[in-house]
Amino acid sequence: MKCPFCKHPDTQVVDTRENEEGDSIRRRRRCLSCDKRFTTHETVELRMPQLVKQNGMRSEFDADKLRTSFTRALHKRPVSTELVDAAMDNVTQKVFALGEREIGSRQIGEMVMKELFKLDKVAYIRFASVYKSFQDVGDFSEAIDAVNKPTAKRRQIKPV
């Protein structure tokens, strides 16, 4: 690391400490040329993968767009902000876990649909109608039937 005072390329680490949360390291350095001391901070830099849209265009992953998707689908639905934040974190963590440099927008859309399905069935249908480009009432009917299938199976089971 270059000295910020004299720009000499050689510095020596005098002290290294991890912060309380364990997510950054503070290093105290001394310039071997001018003998001045300075502090540097080291943190992890996580980069989200590039988003590949259906038309082949690439763009940066945008958490604000992800939030907008959830917000629009959940408009006037009884779902707490904490649950929405947790769902967004789940999607973001799944994207990170893939470890890819690029991810298709369809793949993220599927992740959002799974989270919405867990949160609110109406929001799931809203999102699916736009995401899957429903063309007629039959498309809605199929989606509603898919949502109701797990519920119908649970109703058939009678306690003994």
C-alpha cells in the first residue's frame, strides 16, 4: 500500500485488529520512507451477478427493483414489512449462493414467485399474471387452481 503522505510504495503493518462484528479489519501502518503512520480498513466487497434479461441485455442487479416487485404485488395486502424484508433477503442470499457471474432475470422472477407464494397467495397471483404474461381468464384460473391444490389436499386429511 502506498503511503498517503509521501506516496512511497512500501509500508509496514504495525497493528491489526478485527472490529466487534467481525466484518472488517483495521490495520495501523507505518511508512518505511517518511515514518508517518496511518490507518486502513479492510472489508469484504460482495458483487451481485450481472442480470441477463430475456432480450440478452445485461444490467446490474438492483435491490430497489426487487423491492418494487414485492411492493406492487403486495399492494394493500396484510403482509408486514419485516416479512417482505426477509423474503428479499432470501432472494438475495439465493442469488449470492449460486456463485455465478451472471444470472437470468427469469431465474430471479422464479425466486420472487416462490417467496410471494409463501407470503400471500393473492400477491403471488398478481405477480404471476404479469411475470407469465397471462392472456385470458383461463390463465388466471390455472394459477388459482395451482394455489388451491395444496389447500385441497390438507382438507381431505381428517383427524383420527
